[in-house]
Amino acid sequence: MTNSRRRRVRSLATRQEIIEATLSCFVDIGYFRTTTTEIARKAGVTRGAVQHYFPTTQHVIEASIDFLREKWLEAYFEAAHRTPVGKDYIDQAVDNMWELANSRLSTVWMELISASRTDAELRAILEPAAAEYEKARLEAGRRAYPDFALAQRQVFDRYRDMLEFLAEGMMRSVIIHDREARIKNQLDWLKQELHKVWETQADKVRIR
């Protein structure tokens, strides 16, 4: 490897470390306390290094959101393709969505959504990114479960949204009475309802 290639590899690695450090800051201390100084400390680089790759806070936020979207889609497909042999695909899809809703990626996304309510600059960055994010999530669901989506696309899209919104809503309810039992009951009910909708296609579903 030439010296110039080594420098490029190190440069890309440093840029990636800064992005991941930014996401960690959002999780650990929240969006409003995340500064260039905090990002640099988390990444183990100088503040000047952060500003070299990302001249403004807006640049690092935009890069972090792009990275977040890519990683969520990767996690979604990984979860969809690891359905154990003999496990019901609908049950697994519900479990997968619940797992993703509780993931670090979702925690970051919810933090940004919440912060954007009172931060116009962040909202201006987040709104177009959110539109692309939702479009990608919907398409990912269709690709992961093609037999469901092709059978009745509108029904699939509607129930996929219901599953996503329910999982994310339950995730936000961190402190509720008898949380684990109530969440299990809700997920079990959701699986039953989805089986009613897809009972004629259930025996044909395969994840490609």
C-alpha cells in the first residue's frame, strides 16, 4: 500500500470515527449537549480534526443522519434474513421490529426527532432526511417480505406502518406500570391480528 493510499484509508477511518462518536453523543448526552468539543473527546481526536472533516455542526449532523439511515437498513435486512427454520414469518417480523425499535439506531433517531421540535435548524436538516428515511424503510419492508407485499401492497404498507408505529410508541413508554407484561400482551395481540390479515398467504411467505 502506497503512502497516499494509507493516508486516504486513515482519513476515511477518522471521518467514520467522528460520525460514530456523534451518534454516541446523541445517545449518551442528548442532541442539545452535543458539541464539537464533546464529539472530539468521544472520538479521541482534536477539535480541529473534527472541523477539518466537518466545517460546521450542520455538516456532521447531515453525515450522521445519512450513516444512521444506511445502518438501520442494514440491520433491518440482517434481522429479516435470520428467521430461524420453522419459525413463523409473521411472528418473527413483529419480533424483529420490536428489536429494532429498542436498538441504539432508533434511540438516536428518536432523540433527533424530539430535539427538532424546538430547533428550527435541525428540523430543516431532518425533514428531507426523514422523508428519504421513511421511503427507504417502506421499500426495505417490501423487499424483505416480497410475497406479502405483492399479494396486497396497500394492505402490506398499512400494516407495516402500524407495526412500526406501535413498536416505536411502546419503546418510548420506558416507564409504565407492569411494562414487560403489557408489552408482551400487545405484541402477542399484534401477531394474532396480522395472522388474520395474512392467513391465506402465510404458507407461501419466504424471505428472499
